[in-house]
Amino acid sequence: MDNSHGHFVWYELATTDMEAAKAFYTSVVGWGTHDASMPGGAYTLFTAGRATVSGLMDLPADARKAGLRPIWLGYVAVNDVDAAALRIKQLGGAVRVPPTEIPNVSRFSVAVDPQMATIALFKWLTGDAEQPADLDAPGRVGWHELFAADWEKAWPFYGELFGWKKEHAETGSVGTYQLFSAGGQTIGAMFTKPPTVPVPFWLYYFNIDDIDLAMKRVKAGGGEILNGPTEVPGDRWIVECTDPQGALFALKGKRSHNGIGYFERAASRDPTDARSGASRRPLK
């Protein structure tokens, strides 16, 4: 069995303006880029050092007509994409992109869970495929978070599909924040979204060096800060954002100064907010 099964191994941004998104994320996160376009479709790879981190593509025309907005999509490794896609249907989800092969590269499928949060399946076809990255590695995704319509009903779907295991849970003013692991590594959490969040979705946290400088870059690039900065264990801070095209994402990093105001200190001490370390204030 592939030891990457159940781990997030790829991330992809589908957007309405590739060039603008490329400029935004290279500035905010510090990624490099590499053109990987193929006949019939433009595609850009984001890189952190020598590692390829994620992909960038146009939001398909049919998706735009259906009213879908720009989105970050996470791909979870499975041992058999076709079998997993069938299991998604049996568990009450729906397959949006059937199992598809990129010759000599990978096989993938895109689906929604029973509560309509989008998730994707992935399997490398090469024997020397990259293994899941360290969650603390610079420029990589450091946390995965599901805003579910009802996390307790969502859990059986993901536990059965990916073999995830429940870790400890925190209960507070926003309800239960349930951490989960893959292959013994805690990689994310899920909770029931507040009513102000219109639809269930996955939120991905990109590791950066300095949260304050990154926030300035988000604003300068036309993005918006939705929540934060909020302190989390491990001497880290998080912010939740949207890019200029409307895709949701989050950042995780340190602060290089001690200029923390009273209300931020109070928020960081709130024992009812916890994630993986991560204090939680719902997206508005």
C-alpha cells in the first residue's frame, strides 16, 4: 500500500485571471513559477525552493456558467482512484470529474462530499513520486480545515474514504473542533461552520515567514483579510484571506515584533478556540 494514502499531496487554484493570481501569490507567499502549459490549456506550477508546491489553471467555462467561484482544491492520495471515486458515490458524495489520466504523470478525480464541499483524489503514476511534505516546510501547506455543514455527519465519509483517524477534539464557543490524522500524522481538523459561512468548503493554510509582512502584501495585492491575526500554539499566527479573484486561503507564520494590541492578546488567550494548534474565529 502506498504510504501517502490519505495525505494531501497536491493543491490547485482554479481562477478567473491566471496572470493576476500568479502575481498575487508570488508576492504574498514568495513562490516561484514554472510554465507547464499543454496544448489546449494553460497551466502554471508554483514552487517553493526546488519543490513544486501547487498548480494554477483557468476556472473552466462550464464551471463559470454554473456560477462557481475561484477555489483552492486539495488532492488526497489514494491507492486506487477509480475504486475511491466509486466509493464516494456509495457514501453519498458525487463525482464531478470522473477518473482521468495525465499520461505518465498521474490519475485524478474531482468530487464533492455529501455536504457539497469539493475534494479531489490523486495517484502518481511514477514510482519516484514526491511524498507528503513536512507541514512546517516554508511555502507548503501547513494545515487543512473543513468548514462542514455538520462535521459529525461529514466524518464517516472522510474516515471511510481516506482512512483518517480522529485525534483530540476541542470544544468551545464555536462548537467542537475535531482534529484528524493520516498515517499517524495530524494534518487537519473539521468543525461545523457558522451560519454566516454560506457553503461547506476546505481551507488551506500556506506557511510564510512573517505574518505581518504577508498581511501587508495581501492588502497591497488587492486581497482581503477576513480574520486575524490570531495566535496559535507553536509561536505561530494565522490569518484567513481572499485573493483578488475571491478564492479563500489562509496563511500561517511568525510575527517579527511584539506590537500586539490588547484585543489580539485577549483573543490569543481564549481557551475555547483551538486548532492543531490553531485558535479559531469563524470566517465572516
